[in-house]
Amino acid sequence: MGPAAQGPLPDDARERSGGGAASAPPATAFALELPSDLRVIEGAVGYLVERCRAFTAGGSRLTLNFRVGLCEALANAMLYGNGRDPEKRVRVEVELDTSRVEVRVVDQGKGFDPQEVPDPTAPGNLERPGGRGVFLLHKLMDQVEYRGCGNEVRMVLHWSTPLRRASGE
Amino acid sequence: MSFQTTKQNGVVVVDVDGQLIVGNRQELKQKVLDELEGGERKFLIDFANTGYIDSSGLGVLVSLSKKIREMGGELRLANLNEDLRTLFELTKLDTLFNIADSRDEALASL
């Protein structure tokens, strides 16, 4: 594996902390910059999950919703946003506290229209190999918002909200 | 992360050690397709050591399932943890795949 496949490290020297009760870790904010290399996604997700563990007891909100939702956002940014162009970067901005995590994933592409993605759970689409990324992002995260020209996605996940099922909220 | 392939009672068993995601899905796909081209028709993919799968990983499983079925073969999945089962339910892929609780159960059904 080359250097690009190694785990990411925070690049933002202005990492800030503040607030919070004495017994709880203070809220924190930091940023990462990643190359458009799909091999770095697993390491980046693993690193961010470990950062989150200081703020949540874990459970499926962390191990399923956060891990898979983040994975989808990073893959979309690298594949469809940056077109796998190794010269283009993906910036990940994180705000973390004991109630929630907010992640903004920004790529250097021209953006896309998420409204154009058909429902992958419709009977006619079930055997299609693609088209589940945006669907999962919306199912797993509590808030998903596209900004700019569609090259930035802002996601919020609350640690204590019950997991949403396919059958409803 | 690795995909270890063994053969048990005429079944190609693929042990997925790690996550099945966009960065490695092609490796799994190629391994299974190679076995399919070599004449194998019964497959079991064991996720006992997998924490999560992303949409690309699910897509590869869907694609392999279709290909194996078209070639007259069968595919079973086994040992999905609670998160993975939820993922299959969310995407309704639990209706598409034959999912066994254990490796032995999957092997007995092939």
C-alpha cells in the first residue's frame, strides 16, 4: 500500500474545544483532508469512529449509522464529485459532542442532483447493483443537506435517536 | 482485510475478514467470478468477521447473486451481525438473498 492508503490525520491545527460538563468530554471540532483514493476510506472512517467513542457509548448509531453513512458520503465525494481525480481532495469537517456529530464532506467537483436517484427498494430496482448510496445516507443519518452546487453534504447524527427501520420512523 | 477461499463439501466458502466496501469490493467479485468460470456453482460468503458493508459492497453481492443464478448456481450468506441484518432489511435485500444464521446451516442448505 502506498502513502495514500495510510490512515488520515487531522490537518487542522486550529482544532478547538470548549464547553461541556466536568464529567463529559468538551465539544470538539476538527477537519481532515483526504486524497480521492477509495483505499483511504476505511482508515478515515475507523479514525473518526474512534474519535466519536469518547462522546458516545457506541451501539448501532455509531457502528452502523455513522460508519456506513460516512462511508457513503466519502465514496460519493471521491467517485462522483471528484471523479477519482487524484489531484482533487475531499475535506471532512467534524463537530462532535455528547449529543450528536455533524460532518460536512466537501469535494472539488461540480455537484450532482440527489433528486435524480430512483428508489433502490422498489421491486424493479432490487436487483440493480448500484443506486443505494444516497438512499442509505438518508436512511442512516438524521439530517442530510446538500449545499453549494451539490459538492457539499452536511450530515447530522444524534447518538440517542432510535434507529429508523425500512418500515417507518 | 482479506477474502479467504476454501472448499467444503463441494461448496466454495469465502471468509470475509474485515469490511466489504468500495475500496475492496472488486477483489471479492473477481475471486467469486474466477471460481464460477472454473466450474464451481455453490457458494457461501461468511461475514463472521465483518463489521459493516457499504452500498458498493451490497451492489457486488447483488451482482454476484444474479450471475451465479444465471449460471445455474446458488449463493448463501451467513453470520451477519445485527448491524448487517439491519442493513439488509433497510435495503430490502433480505428478500433477495438466502441468509443463514450460521455457516453449518448455510452448508446444510446447499
